[in-house]
Amino acid sequence: MYDALATSTANRKRLPGSSVTKPLMIETKEPTKKQSWKNTLAGMTMKYYNSAITFALMKNLIGLLFLLSIVLSGCEPKPERVIESEWNAEQPKLVAYFLEEGDVKFKQKEEKFYEDGTMEYSGGYDAEGNRHGEWKYFYKTGTLWSLGNYTNGLKTGKKEVYWPKGQIRYEGFFAEDAKSGHWIFYDMEDQIIDELDF
């Protein structure tokens, strides 16, 4: 077998006493099984080596992103907890959480408790003092009584109200502080007693 590169003009041999050049033929040999095995092993080693480097780089990148997320989350301001009223020295009645953004300090969240320490309700506020986000009310037993959402003081999204033993009492939706869509009302045995569309 002859190598095609050997016939290029750079690889020509001048014949003695003549201006004619003759191609220089370089014979190449097929690799033996042993050489072929070594070349395959070397190629696999390089692939493994490249994969190992890629894996190590990805592992370091993931670690760096994880550390960056911890640092950034640690930079978020934490609200200040203030007991606004109390049942006694050990039991708060109303707890507010204030957040400071620039020169503005506002109540971000509020929690009210029954005398035994069970939560009565919790919910958030926007910077203007309007109800905002999810609001939950509870019975004295701790069972969820009501669940609703607000956007800048207006009722919005799904509204759920429960009986004292935890069964759904009614459910529906609000849009810009008005009942909207299909509402379903249940008795204490989970049977539908009424349905209304708004």
C-alpha cells in the first residue's frame, strides 16, 4: 500500500543526470493487531480522560452555582418580628413582621393567635398596607377554616372555606374582588347542596 501524500511535488526524487523527477513512493504498513489494539486503547483513554475533565469542570461549576445561590439568598433582607399585642408575657396575641426597603418600612406579614397559642390567622401585606398574597384562617382546634388570596387589597384567585371538622364547605373564585365563575357549596357530609355561577 502506498501513501498518496508521497506523490505530491514536495516528495519527488530527481533522477540522476535528468531534469525529470520521479515520485517518491513511501510504503506504509497496515497496523498489526497489537498496534491497532494500542491505538484503540489510547483513543479510549483519551476519551475517558476528556470525559473525566468535563465531569470535573461540571462538578465545579455546579458547586460554584450552589455557593452563589447561598450567598445571594443570604443577602435578602429578613423581616423584623414585632409583638404588637399579647395574651400574657409568654403568649403573643398579634405578631407583625416589618420589612425595610430603602427608606420605607412596612408590615409585610401578620399573625394572630388564640389564647392557647394556636394560630387564628396569617397573611401578608404589600408596601401600601393592603392585603397581599395568601391569607389563612383557622378554627381554635387548628383546623383550616378559610384560604384565600389577595392582590394589592383585592380578593383574587381561588377561595376555599371549610367546616370545623375539615370538610370543604364552599369553593369558588374571585376576580378583582368580585365572585367569579362557578361556586360549589357542600353540607357537612361532603354532599353538594348548591352551585352558583357568577
